[in-house]
Amino acid sequence: MSADGATFDSVDPYTGEAWARFPLGGAAEADLAVAAARRAFDEGPWPRMGRRARREILTRFAELILAHGDELALADTRDMGKPITQSRGNDVPRTADNFRFFADHALLATAEALPMDSGHHAYTRYEPAGVVVAIAPWNFPMMLESWKVAPALAWGNTVILKPAEDSPASATILARLALEAGIPPGVFNVVHGYGPDSVGAALTAHAGVDRITFTGESATGRVIAAAAAANLTPVSLELGGKGANVVFADADLDTAVDWSIRAIFTNAGQVCLAGSRIYVHRGVQEAFLERFVAAARAMVSGDPKDPGTQVGPLSSAGHHAKVRGYVDTVAAAGGAVLTGGLGEGLFVEPMVVTGLGEDAPHQREEIFGPLVTVTPFDTEEEVIGLVNASPFGLNAMLFSENLSRAHRVAGRLTVGTVWVNCFFIRDLRAPFGGVGDSGVGREGGTFSREFFTEPKAVVMQIDAARD
């Protein structure tokens, strides 16, 4: 319960009804959370515990996540409308994998030994940074929470997690399971509430915080970076995207269509990595569109708790209003709708649009819904320019059977991740993040170690041999 007893409801976007109630935190709760995390870091066992001991606890945590997978999956599905097959089949195992991976990575990671010609020996140590604030988005609640919390804990930090106000339930369950796994009190804290003028703003401006990691929209990222700058608090920001999907003339069209459908319509397009602008070589555009539109029309919308549902509602009435603004203006921007559009309630049916110019908002701005634009191109040089013209640089996809072209084009795209003939395949050792309006910094593997620790150099004098 918050200090003043204030609460807020989580609304199921499919039924439109409140299904759970949570304490509404503010500045007072932020202070309490920071104090608890600071005390656990400065005085508690977690930062001083051996990495093997932390690994055992985090592995137990991962096992509990799997054991409570149905409860966690249903929480995310009810909070934000994600189809249960995705919550249970993808997000739960990925959440557990994140804790397992980073627990193992911290145990197996090596530091540097640096012999010096001067008769000295230098080496590096990676000490925990301190109190970490992790602010997670609503579209992949538990999975993206674990992407931040797992490496921070594995490297000995204490954590304050603020989940998105639209999807608070799974974080509450994770906090309960963390205690059951043996994570000491104060090490993993969850505070609920809003961002501006609420607990989120209080946490990001707090002088007692040592690191801030955030995933969300670019405008919010700028606000967080400004608040953190006052205290010189390091930030890692994974922000918005406008993923480009390039289909060359020599692409395997069945492969391209299959992955392209998943890239834009998974989670009703509410994915920062979504391939929301497709560029197709003019020579295969007609064939691609015929298959792509048919596949979009075949997708099943409905109750996200039904295992047969592929497309659920948008996450909230507010977000639906935003997406609807783009849906309603396609014709005015010069576009043609080949399939899809507004459905019942908070649904938007998978929508394919052609004919838009590069200056249309639908081509430039992150819609975060199941609306994709398809645009023809003629040359490799032309499409590289189209991809790189976006202010976002989170990711891109290439479909081509030409190995040289794939390597050549991937090297010239100003994005954080390039997928070739696939989408959303992750190796947790690889860097993840974006450029431009898509963020600052990278996480994953050793990149997470660099952010969640304070690297230290130790230089030793080696005395010459004495008789």
C-alpha cells in the first residue's frame, strides 16, 4: 500500500473492466525504495556474496518463474491483451532464460590481465555499481523487466523496478518469487505508479541512484536522460523504433512473407522492433503483396486468453486512440489500404498500406500498432538511403539469397541490429540497442557487465628478484 493509501486499477483491454488494483506510489515511495536498496547494497550480503552463490539463487528464481508460468502469462495477457500463446510460449521461457544466462555469464566472465614492460602488472575488476533503477515498458512486461533486472542482480547490484502502469501485475508476482528464491529483502524492490510527476520522475531524479536503465518511447527517454544528468547518473536507453524490412528481388518470398508477417503483427504491432515499413524490389512487389496480404487477412483476432488467437486488442484505450489517429489519416496522406483497419472495441485488424510518400507520418513516426507500409524500390543504393533516412535506428531486416549483398548492405545500415532472412532471433551475448532516436548504449553479455558495474584497474609493482 502507498503511504497515503492511493491505488490505481489495471484494466483488461479485451473486457474493458478493471481486474486488479495496485498501490499508487509517489515521491515518498521512491525514497523508501531507494533507502531499502541502498541499505541492502551498503550493508547486506548480496554484493559481497560469491558469484556462484548468487548464481544458485538466480537459477532457483528462474525455476520458480517456469513453475509459475501460467500465472505470469495470464497476468501479462490480462494487463495488456497479449495473446496467451505468446505470453506462455515465448515470454515466460525468455524471462527464465534471462536470469539463467546472466547468472552464468557473471560466473564465467573473465577480467583482463595486463602485464607491463615497466615491471608492473595491471588487471581489471568489475565491481557492482550500486542501486539500479529499472523502468520497463508495457508491451513485453515480464520479459523486458527480466532483461534489466537479471544482469543487474547477477553482478551484485540492488534493484528498484518500476513496471509500466498499464502492466503492473507480473512484476508483483516476480517480487514474490524473488523472495521465495532466496534473494534477500531490499535487493529487488518493485514500486508501482506513473512516470511524470509521480514515482518514475522521483526515481530518475534521485541522488541515491547509481544507474538507470529504461525501455520505452523516445520522448520519455529524453526526459529521463535530462533528470539523470543533474546527478551524473549513467543511463542506458532502449527507445523507439521504425524498423525497415527490405525484400530484394532474389529473396525467397515464402520466407520473406512469413517473417514479415511476424515482424509487424506479433503482439498487435506493439513491438519496438516491429518491421513497420517494408521496402520491396519493384520486380517482386506484386508477388510479395499477393502473398503478404493473404497472410495478413488469415490472422485470427479475438480473446487473447484463447489459444487460437493471433492478434489481440491494443493495450489500452489511450494507446488505441493514438493508433487510430494514424489509421484514420491514411487516405489523407495519399495511401491505399489493401486490407485491415479498425475493428470492434480496442482491436485494429492487421493493416497493409501502399502508396505513401517518405514524408508521410506513417513512414516517419513510430505507430506501435498493426499497420505496415509497403513501398517499392529499384536499386540497392536507393533502399540503403531510404532505410537510413529515418531518425530511428533500432533494427532492420534484409531478405536476400545473395550472401555478398546481405553482408554489404548490413554493414551500411545505421541501426543496432540487422536480421538477415529472419526476425527477432536473439543471442543474449550480442549487443542490443539503437542509434539516433532509438537510444543510447547497449546491453547484453559483456555490454550489460560494462553498464551494471564500475570497472576498476589495479596496478601492482613487481619488485626485481633479490639475492
